[in-house]
Amino acid sequence: MHSPQPSRQKLRVAVTRRLPEAVETRMSELFDVILREDDNKMSRDDLAAAMRGADVLVPTVTDHIDAAMLAQAGERLKLIANYGAGVDHIDVHSARQRGVLVTNTPGVVTEDTADMVMALILGVTRRIPEGMAEMQAGRWAGWAPTAHLGGRVGGRRLGILGMGRIGQAVARRANVFGMQVHYHNRRRLRPEIEQDLQATYWESLDQMLARMDIISVNAPHTPSTFHLLNARRLKLLKPTAVVVNTSRGEVIDENALTRMLRAGDIAGAGLDVFEHGHEINPRLRELPNVVLLPHMGSATVEGRAEMGEKVIINIKTFADGHRPPDLVVPSML
């Protein structure tokens, strides 16, 4: 780790991963910031030490901050300004009990993640990775009328699981592609929003799943959504159905999904997130009808810069003695 010249008036901010250069530079101008020399995930001991020595911690999704970790933080830490929208890796309840505020960066990743949903839908249904593999291996013998046949997305029923910002952005894109939009959500959308999105609401997730051609998971990981798509629910899907997940891997029982994909009980899957982080079920890698991406949903230059700007605004607002604009409270979870 290295740090610019400290100033007694500035909050001491510890960053757990490398961030875009412009974000790190701006943080260095505003705060007494401790930046990373490398981009490896911090060990628990290093993370605990960073928390003890800082007023503000800027973690990412790879940093698991549970109650035991927070107990080691000491009295100095007052704000966890997460670099990312999801906060399921942070024990927000324990943090608040210890007087530590938690903020995130909502809204920034919406459009980029929705773009990736469509990319995965097209990747699976049009067999794009299979075509790329054939080209890269030099096996293509030329065009043929029956080769590489995928399926048209226009006219298919898309079931969106979780109709927050990202789910709604997916719905708008799906409309342009001529898909029929359906959704299941904790709360039904207002009638005018439903009409604008041309979306059909299903109070019963089970009933929706049984009727969809494509399922897009856009729900956060919470205790109530863990394995929401379990083996029983996955068996409700049509054998021609495709599952896409750009949200959190824990929402799907990955082993059950793998078994069904291998058995041909589900036609395909596009996964950007996995139940056990970067430890992916090796049997998933072997399947030609599965598109796997390394958590790229929000990975745009513009998105990462905007995430950094939100983190900085949250810290600066807190430093000025005001409520941070993106404060996460337990009732939101």
C-alpha cells in the first residue's frame, strides 16, 4: 500500500482494490487515501487492519465484511462506502449497530447490466460462442442452410425475476427486440409503469416460470432470495427455456441448474455470476449451450468511473456532516 501526503483535516480512506486512475487521483486530492499497489483480493487479516486504521473503508463485492470482521474494526471506522450497488457482502445490520454507516452506488450499473442481459440472451439463443469456437479452431467449412441454427428472440416470452432499475431497463430493451415481457417482483409496479413497459405481472413465481421461454434473474441476493430458483422451481421451466443471470449467483441453485442443463431439461443458460464467486462448477464449463462470463455486467469504462464518482460524493457528504445520498438502511434489504 502507499499513501499521498496526509493532511490532518482529511478523512483517512482505505481502498481495498485498484480503481480507475481518475477515481484514485480524485480521492487522493480530497482525502488522506491509502491505495493498493496491486489488485489482489485482500486477506481477512489485511482487510481487518485496513478497517482499524481508517475512518472510511471503500470495499468491493470481493470483500466479505461480516459481523466478526466488523468486531475487529475498532472505533475509528465510521463509514463503509461500497464501490458497487450490491451490498450482500456487507453485514449492514451489524455495521449500523456499531455506528458504521454503509453506502453504495445504485443506478450507475443499470444500463450496462441490462445491455449484458441482452448480450447473454442473444449469445445463448443464437449460439454465438459455438460459432466463435468453430472459427477460432479453423473448423468452418463454409455456409450451409442447416448449420448453426439458433432461435429467434422476437415473440418469445421473457420472464424478469426482480423488476427494479435493472429489470425495467431489461424490459425496455426486450420490447425493442419484439419480446413479450412478464415479471415477478416483491411489489407490483404502478399501472402506468406496467403499461409503459408493456409488462405482465405474475404474483406467483411458479406460474410465471412454467410459461416463459427465457428467464432473466435481476433480483438482489438477500436471505429471502437465496436459491429462489431451487431444484423444484427449475423443474417448472419448459425444456426449451433459457436462464440468464447477471445479478447474484446465490439466487440460483447452481448444482441443480448444472444437472438439468446436462440432462437437457433446460435448453441453455447465460451466466455472468456464480454461486461460489469465481469457483465455478467445472461441469458448467463443458456445456456448449452455456455462456459463461467473468462478472462483466457492469464492466464499462464509463460505469466504473461513475461508480467512483458516487463513492466520492458519499464520502464527501459524510465528511461535511450530512447524510450520504446513497445511504443503505436495513429496511431496504
